[in-house]
Amino acid sequence: MNPGEGYFDRVAERWDRMRARFFSTAVRERALAVAGVRPGRVAADIGAGTGFMTEGLLNRGLRVIAIEPSAAMRAQMARKFAEAERLEIREGTAEAIPIPDASVDYVFANMCLHHVERPPRAIREMARVLRPGGVLVVTDLDEHRFEFLRIEHHDRWLGFDREEVARWFREAGLEDVRVGCTGEECCARASVGDAHARVSIFVASGRKPR
Ligand SMILES: C[S@@+](CC[C@H](N)C(=O)[O-])C[C@H]1O[C@@H](n2cnc3c(N)ncnc32)[C@H](O)[C@@H]1O
């Protein structure tokens, strides 16, 4: 079992409010712009939570397969998007994505990678499910030193080095790899003491060769 899973089951009902305090919808806009999403295409949202990325994709006319390990998060998402015909919600993790090879046009993972046990394996999995010409976009935290995020929010990794993320993308066989700034930050206050994290958010993208 993923140790973070119990945490996300507990916070699922409040996640949308928590998320709005951590980071803004501008992160989603940036990810969608980098991918250049087009209506009618198929996207996977990995570690979808209650459907933050999914919502943006549905609003742009895409079909979405949302992958999420926490049952409570999936239940919240199912309630929120009960009317959505272009959404399929599946139980799964980034390290073993329940989607066949080469079957989606885009893969998104927003704030998921720092919860994953083996990030390079997750990137390989995300690349595996992309069709030739498909685009992977990962938005996540730059390297930081806020240890309280491990304890209070069950983060496994204190962000990532952008060069290392670019290398994982290339090792997964992706090309046109870019890692840049979203211009946005993730903010969180420690419940004990006065630590206040403000961490910049990167956007990494790469295309599967045709
Ligand atoms: C910080 S939340 C982000 C949720 C959503 N992407 C968003 O932007 O609001 C991280 C999500 O990743 C999920 N998660 C944790 N471990 C995971 C894993 N190994 N593979 C995929 N998702 C995972 C959690 O259950 C949680 O829903």
C-alpha cells in the first residue's frame, strides 16, 4: 500500500479547499498551454485526486481517463463529475498505470510525482501509454528543504532537480524535452512552529517520437 494513500483518503472531502490554498488554477492553465491540448483527443490524468486537471481537460472538450489510488479521492471526483460523459475514473498508480500501451494523446501529472515511490519508473509508465506524437506534461515542485511537508502532507520527495527530471524524460524515450517555470508557487504553513513553505512549480514536457 502507498503510505500517502491513507492521508489522501482522510483529506479527500476537503482537498479542493486545501488545493486552492496550496496553488492556483494558473498551474493548470500553464500545463494545458504547454501541451497544446485539442478537443476530441484523449488525455490521462495521473494521480488525479478530485479532478483538478481533469476539470480543465473536460472543459476543453477532451476525453479523460483519470487514474487515482485513493478510493475517497475517486469518490469525490465521481460525485463532482457525475454528469461528465467523457470521463472514466480508474483505480491505479503512476508506477503501474492501468492503460494499454500507446493509447492516449496526452498524459498529465500535477503534484503527483513527489508522492510516487519511484519517479523515473512513473515517467516511463507515462511515456508508455502515450501514442506516437503524444505529449507528457508534469507539473511539480522544485527542490526545497521544507521537511514538515513530509510529515504533514505525506510528500515522499522534497521536490526535484529540473535537470534530473529532464533526464528521466529523455531516458523514457521522449524528445523535445523542456523543463521551465510555471511562474507559480505552492504555499503551505506548518501546523506547528512558524515554517511557511513557498516553493516554485516547474512544468516539464516531452513528446513521444512518431
Ligand atoms: C497533491 S495530490 C494532487 C491531486 C491532483 N492532481 C491535483 O492537482 O489536485 C496527489 C495525488 O496523488 C495521488 N497519489 C499518491 N501516490 C500516488 C501514486 N503512487 N501514483 C499515482 N497517484 C498517487 C494521491 O492519492 C493524490 O490524489
